[in-house]
Amino acid sequence: MRHNFLKQNKRVRLKRKKMMIKAGLLVVASLFLFLGLVWGAHNERVRITNVYIEGNSVVLDREVKEVVDMQMEGKYFKVFPKDNIFIHPRWQIKQEILNKFKRIYYVKVSVIDFNSIAITVKERDPYALWCVEELSENKKNTASSCYFIDDKGFAFTKSPAFSDNVYFTVYSGSLVENSNELLGKNFLSEERFVRLMQLRSLLAKEGLDVTHLTQEENDDFEFYLVSGGKLIFNEYQDIEKLLHNLVAAMEVKKDEGQKIDKNLEYIDIRFNNKVLFKFRS
């Protein structure tokens, strides 16, 4: 019985010894693997040395490259270099470019080879001006408090002073609380702005070209006509019904011998099935 006990105890010791040897070998293998990964990550053959910028026209190559270089500085966990082609911070590069350059709305980071990446960007085009001042009758130039907006109403850069009517202009006047914080904001929500611009296009098809849009209280807006006068409407009116009533009322005025483009002060279409005309005497 004592012999069996000693034999069993010996087996336990041998088993433990084998487990310790295996654990030691595993630790050594893991250490070598880790050191191999560190060495490989620092190998110049897989480090990014070339950054190519594509698609930009206004934003300079060097400006974008500076952002990319900053994002690839340093190391992950103070060990793995961020400019390694396999682990470079692609998402952070994209987000930082979008945050820094409001003119850019699209960024793609592509791997070219083991030492090169390409940054493809798309820039916003000026669609209109957003001015935060009040529109005056004798206005001849846009003021310094204006911003370029794209076709979705997004303000992406401050504009220089222009002669009036160079760009279609929207005015928000006193409805904007802080005119110094408009960069990166929308004049209206994208859906609302696009809807108003659709109305603008439909008016142009009816011969009513507009140069300015002013935002008033209670969701009212005013389109200023090239021919003179303005069109007053509410944003939440049905566009098709609004346009139908307006065209019908204009035809009546023409039949009466009244020229819409002569001495018009305003057309008010905010009321259901009513179109109010006022002409200067």
C-alpha cells in the first residue's frame, strides 16, 4: 500500500514538472513572438514614408499631409509605431481631416504599397452665401459676416466680400444667436434647405428668378425676385399647391393687364388658396 502511494506521488510530481516545462516553453515562445512582432513593426520595409494627396483643389497638399503625419506620430502602447503600413490609424486620419477641413466632405485612405498610402478627398463647391446680417434695400456688397455653403446648406468657409448677386444669398439676420460660430453648421437642416432650393428651381421655371432668401420668424421666408419685389411664404406649405395657386394668380393679373415685373412690392402666398399682390404706386 505504501508502495502504491509513493508510486502515485511520483507520477504527480512528474506531471507537474511536465506542466511547468510546457508553461515555460509557452512563455519563451510568446516572448520570442512578441519580440518578433516588435522587430517586424519597426522594420523600415513596412513603415510609411510616402503620403500622396488626391482630389483636392483648394485645400493644399501640405496641409492635409501635416494632419496625416501628426496622426502617425508616436507608438501604440509605446511599442508599435503608428506609421506601420499594417496598423496605421486609418480611421483617425479620416476623422481628423474631416474635422479640420470643413471644405472636405469625403476622405478615403488607401494602401499603395508597403511604404505608401494615398489620401483621396472630395471638396465642397460653393452653392450660395449665408449672411448673418439683415438685408438692406440699398445693399451692394456682401459683408464680411458671410460664409460659403454647399448645396445642402452646410457652411464650410468664410467668404470674401462680393458684389451683390454674384452668388445666391441666404440671410438669417437676428435669428442667429452667435454669428462667429457658423463654420461647420447648417443654415437649416439638410432636408429643409434642399426643399427650399427645389422651390427656387420651380419658381425659375415659371420665370420668377430669385437672388436672395431671407429667413423670418414663425418659419416664414422671403424670396427676392430679380425683376423686383419679393415672394413671402411659409416653409411648411405644400410646394405643389403653393406653386399652382401662384401661377394661377399671375395669369389672372396678366389677363387684367398688370405686369408682374413692374412696380411689384410683394406677393404674399402664406394663406390657403389666397395670393395677395401689392404694387408700388
